[in-house]
Amino acid sequence: MKVAIGCDHGGLHLKASVKELLNALGHEVEDFGCHTADSCDYPDIAVPVANAVVSGQADRGILICGTGIGIGIAANKISGIRAALCHDTFSAHACREHNDANILTMGERVIGPGLANDIVAIFMETEFEGGRHARRVEKIKALEK
């Protein structure tokens, strides 16, 4: 699977760990930055990752900042994105199975690399269940119009 990944300066270290896991799992990773600890603005990273997912350049996206909140808010402004903030494995599973989330957001200042890698693995392996959930996702899509 192709994965677009990005972070601001607050997520730099966690992004490195997640990239290692994604590569080990056999996914193709495109890194949209940031690449240094210099302060940067999370919308500048969220938008190109979200656009890569919406355009089909990537199948899924992962965004990381200090809390995972700001970068997710920015990503969700892009039509077609359903970014979900997850700091536990249950939410990672549910956001894919029930909401067909296409971007995972996490906060480096909230969770460590071990839990983050568990969350990423679940996010990547869980499929959308469809059924009654598809009706709800269609209603979310209708809100964008």
C-alpha cells in the first residue's frame, strides 16, 4: 500500500519510528516533511499529505504533530479526507472499520513509539466494514458539498 506521511517539528521523532515500521511491513512511503526540528506550521504539511490521499497518489496517510489535533483539523478541511486522531488501538481499528478513515493522526507528546507502531499496524491492516457504516460515511461526504 502507498502511504503519505508527514509531521511538523513536534512529530519528527515519532515519524521516523513509524516510517521504519511501514517499510518493514512492505508499504511504500512518501515523506512530505518536515525533515528538521526547525519550527514549522502543521497546515503546510497536512495539506499536501491530504491532497496525495484524495488524488489517489497515496492509499492512506499518516500525520503527526505534538498532539495530533492541529494537523488533523487541517487535514479534515480537504474535501474527501476523513482524518482520525487515535491514541489507542481500539480507536485505530474502529476508525477504519466504521468510518473508513483515510488519514491517521497521532501526537508525539501524547504517546510513545511502541504504542504508535501498534496503532499504525492496526490502521493499515483494518478494512472498512461497509454495510450500515457506508450509509453514515456517505452522509459525511454529503456534508462536503
